[in-house]
Amino acid sequence: MKILVKRSHEDAPQGFEVDLENVTLLTILNHVKTKVDATLTYSQGCRSGVCGSCAVRVNGREVLMCEYKPSDGDLVEPMRNASVIRDLVVESSAVEHFNRMGNAWSEASREGNVSEEAMSGIGTQSDCILCAACFSACPVYAVNPDFIGPFALTRVWRYVSDPRQTKSDEKITAIQTNGIWDCTLCGECVPVCPQGIAPKQDIAMLRTKSSILGYNDPNMSFGGGLDFGAPIF
């Protein structure tokens, strides 16, 4: 099997021939690093699909190396929308930065019993492992590098939907600029999430919640001299 890897010091991908079948991409790269080229650089952690540190792009789609089983000719590249440090390792401060911009954490809560139904509504969002696969897949960063992003916004929805939280309105306020209205709802973030989270759906729900609180899409303009009181024929 031949695997192509985009190296930070080479313009063309470097090919590695390995005599391994039905194993994960992480197993193959570990083999390459220990047996073929010790300079190959990538991230790994739990090796169980939990920590999210081994996320890369394969053939243009984000995957976890510890879960993905490659095929002959696969092209492995670093994640997008982040600076490459070396080979497949990218700068990861965006996770903290955008979570901070969106207030995507528990700030104040009250004690009390919460129904199983209420908790099940935020269970999926709580499974986010911050692998940033959705961040890499998102096309909005090509035009707005300050976009709070799908992983942070889905975490905001997790806390806004938690009946124990007492500052939900403040979180909604924090995501009005470079947030929910900048998302194109293209859905590119959905299929790449290893946890089955649908940020597109969560962002749509945040828009609904924002509208209820009196916020509107700032990109919508009803100007241009149109008279909406006139009949249309």
C-alpha cells in the first residue's frame, strides 16, 4: 500500500510504501516514523477516538487517524484554517480562542433537579472532543477568519439549552457578531464530526433563539427603494 503525505518542507506529497493491511492510518504513520523516516511529524494521543489530537485530512475530508483505515493512494494532509507547525501538526490555539469569543462554557448555574428529557437534548453536544474537524471543513474562514465557528457555536447551544444555566441570554449576545449569522448553513461540518454532532442544526437553533430574544440577521437588508406596502402582480 502506498500512502501520500503532505510534508511541510516539500511542495509535492511524499509517498511511503508500507506492507500493512486493514490497520488504522495512525498505525501506518507510526510504522513509517519508526522504520522509515523518523522526521515525519504528526500528533497523537489516546489512540481511541477520544482526545481528537490526531485529526488530519484524507483525500480532502477530515478524519481521526486512530479510527480511519486507509486505502492505496490516499493523500494525507494537515487540517485547514490553521497554521502548519510541521508536516501534519497545526497550531491549535483556535479552539481556546473561539470558545472564549463565544463564551462557550458554563458561567453560572443553579442547583435543582433536571429531567432526563432535558439532559438528553444536550447529550450529543456534550460529546464534542474539540478535534476541530468542523473548523477545518468550514468554508467561512476563507472570507471571515474571525468567525466563531461550528465547534464553539455547538457548545454555546449546549449551555444555552441547559436549564441550569442562568446566563443564557448573555451567551446569545456574544454570538451575534462573527457568529451565527456568518454561518452559511452549508453543512460541511456535519459529516466530518467523529461524534455525530450536527453544528449546522445547532446554529439554526441558536438563530431561532436569537430571533425570539429580538435579534435579527444583520446581513438582511430591506432597503434599495423597495416599497413592501405596494401590491405585487
